[in-house]
Amino acid sequence: MKVLVSIKRAIDYNVRIQIKPDGSGVVTDGVKHSINPFDEIALEQAIRWKESGDAEEVVAVTIGPEAAKEQLRSALAFGCDRAIHVVTDAPVQPLTAARLFKAIAEAEAPQIFLMGKQAIDDDANQTGQMTAALLDWAQATFASAVTLGNGSARVTREIDAGLETLEVDLPAVITVDLRLNEPRYLKLPDIMKAKKKTIDVRTLEELNVTPAPALEAVRTAPPPARQAGTMVESTDELVAKLKEKGLL
């Protein structure tokens, strides 16, 4: 079984986001970037399947600038066999990413396409669903557990009412949630070995993909500062304050 895993270069989750002075976006120059945390969980799951013998090959794929090779090298250090880099400096909308993933999936013919449920930079939660629709494949989103069967996968997914378990035929697109696993720490020998592995470079033109119409960010602004709290001495004073603010 071949598993394709998408990864995205995103600002590291530990970094405090700063807004550009002109409000045109967030500051990215000189800021630490890492693999999107949800994608890292997808990587870990694919590598576990390979280690257990359920998967024969794991291929990582990313879309982004030349600097995204750093995240692909990390994916290879996790244990991926190959990596595919679609190089573009332009912002990539979810539909454009889905079109590219469709083209790559048709060329690679994986049984499972694993993705993080969303990226922490835009929180769009759209690419996995769009990719499955374009491929006309089964899909299962927000996976917190996945059990492989004979030509199928049983997926437990998190929904508002609790947990839902469904079975999908393969090939399928599966997007993963936080509770699926805990990614391993990379070891220096694995990082060194990853430098010798292959990264296949592609372009939008080679894949015959037309970018989707771009969404224009009109303005980026930080959230409003929280107002200072007020200490109260009694329940009656608390109720009075809430009534004063129109909350009761």
C-alpha cells in the first residue's frame, strides 16, 4: 500500500504572531517555520503503518516556496521514502492546493491520501474535502483513530455530539485530528540520512494546474485587547455588575 501525505510550511505554533505595520498580513521574515502540527500527526501515522508492514511506501508532498524544502527534509527524516515539492512563491488557496493534490494523486496512485484536518495559519479546513471531491474518492475527516482493513479503512472521527465511526473504501482521503497520535522526536542520524533522499521538484505548469481565483485579504488586524477584570466582594455585587453590563 502506498500512502501520500501532504505537509504545509507554517509559522511555528510557539511563535507569537506579529501584524505588519501596514496591516497587509503577518510578519514572516526571520520567523521560525515548521511542519503544520496536524500534518505532522498525519506523517507519524503513515510512518507507523510503514513500520508495522501495512504500508510499503510513504511519499510526502508540499506546495510552497524553495524554503519549504526544509519541512520536506523533516518529513524524510520521519521516515518518508520520497518527497514531492510543487514550487511556487504565490499564495496557494485551498482549491489550488486540491487541484495540485489531485494531479499528484492520479500520477502516484496511492491507496490513502493523509492530510492534517487544517493548517494553523489559515484554519481553512477545506483542502482535504476538495481533494476528495475532485478525485471522486471516499473521504473521512477529523480522524482520531484509523484501522486498516482489506481494501477499506475504519475511521473514528470527532463530531460535535461525540465520536462517529465509519468505514470507507480505498482509495480515500483521510484528514487527521490531534488525538490520532503523538509525533515522535527526530533523531540526528535520521536527519542526516534524510539529506540523501530524493525530492522531486514539480511546477504548476508541469502538472497542468490553473490556480484558482485568489482571495484578496483586505486588512489584517490583531484581536482587540482584553479589558481588565474587576474584583467583587460578594455575589450581590457580581450580579449587580453583570446587570450593569447587560449580561443579566
